[in-house]
Amino acid sequence: MKTELSKGYEPEQVEKKWFDVWENRGDFHADENSPKPHYSIVIPPPNVTGVLHMGHALNNTLQDILCRWKRMSGYEVLWMPGTDHAGIATQNVVEKQLAAENKDRHELGREAFIDRVWKWREESGGQIINQLKRLGASCDWERERFTMDEGLSKAVREVFVSLYDEGLIYRDNRLINWCPRCHTALSDLEVEHDDKRGNLWHLRYPVQGTDEYIIVATTRPETMLGDTAVAVHPEDERYKNLIGKSILLPLMDREIPIIADEYVDMEFGSGAVKITPAHDFNDFEIGKRHNLEFINVLDESGMINDNGGSYAGMDRNAARTKVVADLKSLDMLEKIDDYTNAVGECYRCRTTIEPYMSKQWYVAVKSLAAEAIRAVESGETRIVPQQWEKTYYEWMYNIQDWCVSRQIWWGHRIPAWFCDDCGKITVSREDVSVCKHCESTNLRQETDVLDTWFSSALWPFSTMGWPEQSKTLEKFYPTSCLVTGFDILFFWVARMMMMGTKFMKNVPFKEVYIHALVRDAHGQKMSKSKGNVIDPLTIVDEYGADAFRYTLCAFAAMGRDIKLSTERIGGYRNFVNKLWNASRFALMNLEDFVPAENSLISLPLSQADQWILNRYAVAAEEVNKALADYKFNDAASILYSFTWHEFCDWYIELSKENLYGDNAPVRKATQTVLFTVLEGLLRMLHPILPFVTEEIWHALPGERGADSIMKMTYPTTALIETDENVVADMERVMDVIRAIRNVRGELDVPPGKKIKVVLDCKSDSAVQSIQAGQAYIHSLARVEDLVVGVAVERPKQASTQVAGEVEVLIPLADLINVAEEEARLNKEIEKVQKDVSFFEKKLSNEKFVANAPPQVLDKDRAKLTAATEKREILQQSLKKILTLK
RNA sequence: AGGCACGUAGCUCAGUGGGAGAGCACUUCCCUGACACGGAAGGGGUCGGCGGUUCAAUCCCGCCCGUGCCUACCA
């Protein structure tokens, strides 16, 4: 199909058209039987509940750039897509729907509820997948997976049972993080700490048998209902005599001991601490050390239970208020201070977490972590940027056992059965109805499900068919690269490393590229509550997917934050439009052109042709290097400046001379170069700008057939060897053009006015290079009368500019204002004088001359000479000008 | 409390052991036959502060100030 380019680029239809073509034709499909080397990436599976946000846009754009680049570089590329069932998040969504119908999940019952979640998923889940497609994501969509798929669920069971059989999964009754709203345990990672302004309540606890008080401080006064001791430091002189005595716990009238424990900090507060072993992680440890009673005063919803005496049935917050009020009326409230401390919140619903005693399933991760550490230390997996390795190690070394059970319904149900007769547990890959210990049939399956991140941890191999030994695994595992944000380094990356090394005996990915997080233009995290969320699809609508992708690519290297501003996106929209129009220019001048193989050979290539071919080769080499090093921003800027500042600003302008001239072979040569460079440039840009490049590619002359540009090869090197001298000549001519333009600009010579220019050269070689390019000087600098030579006759009065070995003289007759020329010269002289002084000083430093490498010395000496000469010329010119006044 | 970053032009940020860069914004001129989402020419920075290493430091090292983030059980 052949397309014609409209006057301005219109992304909407172009994007829709090409994505459909690509997808329907199977252009993204990865063939596991391909003989080509493999390149594979698994997508960080977005939550089924998710809608596309900036983080996804960045993450997937970078992956797509890599995949398209590798695909064009001769690899068989698999980009594995899919979504995550997102246990708690998804359950919350459906529970909210139920709430709107005045129902709750318990009314429905487990099975009906799960059916409902599945139904929700069918109808409105996973919309994010279509949103990713609008960005151009070239995933192998035929392979789309879901963490609750049959296959992935099988993998989950296999892993769970294997770990259990090995003793690496166990059950224990401990203090865990409990979300009273989600009614489930959470792992330590799922608790987010946020500094909250609150109070520190100082309570008076009466010492039994005396009229003394011990003052204890707490941020959670309601927990005093479960106090079972007061602890002081063993060396604390203030309290030494009280150790072993007891307290009559106010409100509860319970006698609790005063104990000594080194955990207590004598400096803090009163130096005495109330101990609530069932509701505080520190107190839990102390409780175990001192054999204290563990009194749980909360229920699953965060209400005070029957252990809370008269407070039973109250919400924890109401109980706090009441406890404080009651203590005050008993004169047992010493004082209330303002206090800020970190409060743990549920990462899904923001409810304050309660430490809560309960029996949960754990993964013993020490041995898994050791292997995951080793894999990075050995270099089997490389983390980029490397600074993140330290963070990774730090966490792995201090890792705690992973609480994997959740008391929700949506997720992988733990494959464990409790026997009501012998009390033992049967864990099995297949559902069981008979206890394997006593053969009783009185079995109940565990109602808990697994942490969502348990199945995510298997993603790199479960999506490829494991535990079957699939061809996909054989071809594409380990994956080549994982692209992700640092916010899920522990949640996900670390756990995939543990599970991959454990079950595949091989790392899940060779490289991990960690990118920044996207924030708003002011550096604020985007959030609905702040109202500063920029919707990626709105951006795509307004600026086009390509411009948006280019922006993300150009921003990718920034430290931890990307401050996204719409102005920048607008800038890249302009860039896309520039490319579009440059292509239009080329096409207008290629109407009579037929591309041929090896067409550059034996053509009369002009100075400009050789120059752009040389620049093309440099850009091609550099962009490959940048992408190989994950320097996306470098790749973007290399291509930006090549496209705009070299190809458009210079080559296209220079080419007009040759295209419009009457020299047919030269015109043909220029057409060939224009075509070849543009065609290669489009291939270079395609990974970042897939849509616009595909559209233009199909408008190029020659037979494009049904093939996509993404099936072409990525440029890596020169199209043809160029003559360095000719390239240097072109640069010299360009310097002269710049010098003339500088004079014109500074002296306000009207753009339309043609001028006379004398170029007094220092050498014959300079003369030759300029003569070869004098037509360019005529057209680009608007010169009508050009004199070039060594020691040529100079105009009596002229504006003078120096471009390397060439003195650029513009007769004053053509100029408007002598005073302006004087000002311009003074400015130039001042500039060059700075250079002269700088190098004189440097070169007069004996130590520098003695120690610096010869190349540096030579370079600096040459610069001093050039600067000195330029200064002399300009000063003489200034003198002449002054005589005119 | 520990760890990790960051502090470069008005703004947002790249960058390197050898004379400071980009985009946007700004100034002047131009609707020149691809493009005003454009063209040409300019202005603007003691590269956070103080020391040290070096012939040479914006870059390496130390301290300080400021700003973010992550991890952590101080009631």
C-alpha cells in the first residue's frame, strides 16, 4: 500500500490503522522454533483492576523500544504480556460494588463471590491491555496470560507443595500486620509507614502496696487493656527497687508485674514502658522472653473483644477516646504531648494496621535469598543502574520470613487440608479428600489464599508453561531483561530471583533495568487525591503516541524522578512534525526517483552528500551503543539532533542547491542520498516512533509490499565509506556560512538583501574546499558576489569575521551601521581575548607543560595560536572602522 | 537512626579529570517555494559551601548546608 503525506502529521488515524495491521498480521508473534538468537522480556503484569497511568506508560514504552530495536537487530523477540489478579485490590473493587447493592461477600458465600469476581474480570477487567496497545506495545498478544490462569495456578501449587515438602513453608502463630478493613494479614512490605501527627499519652500506673505511680507513655492508649507488664531498664536507679513488684492496671483491675529488660531506653520518656505482648512487635518479643501473658483485646475488625472488659464491642478509635477520658477522671492521666510517629497503613486501603496475633503460613526465605544474592554477585543477573545492587543486597541480607497467607477469597487457595481427626495437615498438588496421615475423610481445606506476589514471583517461567518443559521455556528462558520501577524491587524482582534460581536453577533474567518514577511537573507524586494525575491517554489524544513515547524515552535517564511537563511533550510533538515535513520535502523531490540496490556506489557525491552520510554513520553507531547501555535519553538526543540539526537544518538546505540545479547526475546522486538517509533514519527512529515511521515508510518510493518497517534491519554502521577530507571541507564551508550569517544577524542586514563577500584564505587547501562548496555559500548565506582566494584583493572597508583559516570580509557598502560593526567587533575581540588569556596562562605554567600529556599540550598550543591570530585580525579591522568615524 | 540519591543557564534536566551542554522560556530579525508545531542570529551559569588529591577538578576524596526517597521495633 502506498500512502501520501498530508500537510501536517495527524496521529489519530495513523496510529489506529497501523496497530491493527501489525496485530492482525502477527508481526509481534515470537516463534519458538526460530533459528534466530532469542531476546525476551516478560511484562510487569499490570493489575486487572488497573487503568493506565504514567508509570505503566514509561515502563512499557521502554520495553517496547528495546523489543522493536532487538527485533530489527536480528533477534527472535518475545515480549510476554499479561495481567495480575491483584488479590486484595480486586477483591476490594468487587466488595465495593456489593456494598453499593447493600450486600457483602459473606451473604454471597465464597463460591458465588469468586464467580462474581471472575465475571467482573470478563466484563471490565484488564482494560489496561487495550490502553497499552494504544501506546504501540508490541507484545506477543496471542500469549497473554493471567496469574489465575489454569496453567499459572498449576505452577503456584507445584511451588507451594515443593517448598512445603522441603520444610521451607510452615505455619506459625505470631504477631502479624493485620488490616482491620481488608480482614487479612499482610506481609511487612505491604505496610506503608507514614508520619502522622498524634499524641503521646503519659499514664500513671499505681504500684501495688504503695502510693507511688510509675508513669508510662504510649501512642496507643487503648492497648493498655491488654497490658501484662511494665518494663524498666535493669540498671535504672529510679526503678531498681520496684522490679519484681507489681502494678494494679487501671480500668482493668488486673495485677501485672514490673519487669526488667534491656530493651528499655532509660533516656526516653519516663524510662518505663507498658508492655502489650499481643499488640506490639517489641512487646511481643519481651513477652516471650519473660513468659508474660498474651492478651488479645481486638477482633478481626479492630473492635475491642471480650478481653477488653467494659470496652468490649467498641471500635478501637472510640475505645481510645473512652480509655483516655476514663483515666483522666481517675486522675491517672499525667499529661498529653503532641507527638509525630510513623503509623503503619494498609497499602491497598490506607487503614491503620494493627499488630495482631494469628496463625499464618510462612515461606522460610533465608536459603532462597542466599541463592538470589549469589546470582547477582556472580553477575548472572546484572542490575542497571548498578547502584541498585546495593539496595537489593541490603534487603536480601536482612530478609525476614515471608507471610504468604491472606484471609481473603480472591486468589490461589492454599492447597492444604486440615484433618479434624488427627489434627495434621495434608498438602497436595491435587485436591484431596483423605488425610494422608490417618486416612480420615474429615478434611477441611485451608480457606486462606496466597499473597498475590507469590504468583507474580513465578511469572517469568509460569507464563512460559512451567512446570511443563515447554519449547517456549527452552527458547526464551532465562529472559534477557526485566524493565521495572524501583518501587517493586523487593515486592517482585527480589522474589522472582528467589523463585527462579530455586525452581529453574537459573536466573529469571540476565539484566534488570530499573527506571525512575513519573511525577508531575512540580515533582509531586501523582495521585487522585492531589488531583495532579495526568492521564497518558489524554496525552496520546492531544500529542500523539509517538511524541509521548519520545518524551518518555528522552526522560528515562533521570535519577529517581521524572517531572513530566506538557511543554516538553509539545516539544517532541513538534519534532515528530518536523520529521514528517522533512519527509514531505524528500518525497516531493523524489517523484522521479527509483531506488536501486547498492545505489550509492559510483555516484558523484557532493560535499553535502558525503557530510550527511558521515553524520549518519556516527548517529547509527552511537544510537546502538546508547540503547545497548540502556541510555534511552542519549538515544533520544542523538536522534533528535541528527534529525533536526543535521539532516533538516543543514542537509536539506544544502541539498536544494543540487536538487534544483541542472546537473542531472548530481541531482540523481543527491536524490539517492536524500532517499537513503531518510530511509535509514526512519529505521533508526522506529523503535521510539513506531507509528509515524511506519506511515512515512510506506510513502517512500520503491516497492514496500506488505512488509512493516519493523521487519527491516536496524542501522548500525555507515552506508558507504566517506572521504574524511570532503567531510572536513563541508564543515569548513558551514563555518563560513555561519560566520556570514553572524555578521548579517548582528548588523541587522535584512534577510532578503543579497551581499558581496570576500573570503581571504590562508592556504590553497582552504580555497579549494571553499570553492567546492561555494554554491552552498551563495544560497544559504544569501551571497550574490563571492570572491575566494589566498591574499585576494580586500575591500577597503569591511566587516570582518574569522572562520578558522578563512577571513570573511563583507564590504561596508553593504552594511547599514558602522557603530554596530564596532560593537560587534568589540564583542568578538572580548570573547577571543578571554581565550588568549586563558591559554597563555595555562601554557606559561611550567608544571603544566612538564606534566600534561603531549596531545593536550599540542591542542592547547594550537588553540592559543588560532585565538591570537583571530584577535589580531579583528583588532586591525576595528582600527580601520574607527578611522571611519 | 541507618542507607541511597540529588543540588549545573529563568524552568526541567543531561554531561565529562583537560577551554560548560540540551529542550523550553527570553531578545532581535524573517510567513525564503518541507515545516510559524517553522527559519536565522543572540543574551544568560564563580556547575550548593569549605577544604584535600592532581600539572589540571563541575567531575575523584573528606566535611558542611539544603532537598528527596528507601529501610528501621524507640514506648
